[in-house]
Amino acid sequence: MMVDHSIDEPLLWDIKTAAIRLSISPSTVRREIACGALPCVEIRGRKLINPQAVNDYVSRQTRYNSTCV
């Protein structure tokens, strides 16, 4: 299966971009990486995040209220 990555969408996000996409601060992204909740790739000392890892992180953080009608 071929994966289509356009020029407009980078393969990996930096911490600032991940923070913007998650609507949280970059320091919160760093803390989530440090505790292992958000995986990253480190390239030459720069932490980069796969967008799918962000989607997976959001899925794990989602809580549903089973008592709602």
C-alpha cells in the first residue's frame, strides 16, 4: 500500500506543531513525551512526533460518560 504524503503535510511534527494541534502548551507536550504517554522520534537531538501518535494519544485520553442519556 502506498502512503501519499503531500509536501504541505510533514511526515513528523515538531513539539510546537503538536502543541498547536492538541491545543496545549509545548511544555505539556514535553511532559507527555517525558513520561512516555506521547511517543516521539529523536533526530539529532530534536524531538519529533508522528501525527498518528498524536491521534493515538487523543484516543487513549478520550473518556466517555456512560451515564449520559
